[in-house]
Amino acid sequence: MNRPPVVVHHFKWRTGVRENVEQRAAHSADGTWEAASPARLTKARRFLGHLDQHGGRINV
């Protein structure tokens, strides 16, 4: 059976992970880090927005 690929995002939860994602977003937005795709910034913003909406937690 031919199944479509499934994308799995893997996060390592540790102290400072939110700050790290915030830094990624800031550097991606201001051009400090060049990227071939806007995906890094988009995903970082979505993740941070989710944390904001759910009290800093992932709502599974």
C-alpha cells in the first residue's frame, strides 16, 4: 500500500526552550539568519502563539 509521508516534529523540552524559539523567530524575522524558506519563522510564531494561548503549555 502506498501511504503519504507523515511529518513528525520532535521537540526537546528543556529549560530555556521557549527563549530559544523566541530567538529563532527574532533572527529569522530581522534577517540575521538567512533561510531558503519562511517556514522557520512561521513555525516558531505558531508555536509561540500556541504557548501564549495555553498558559505556556502544549494542549494535546
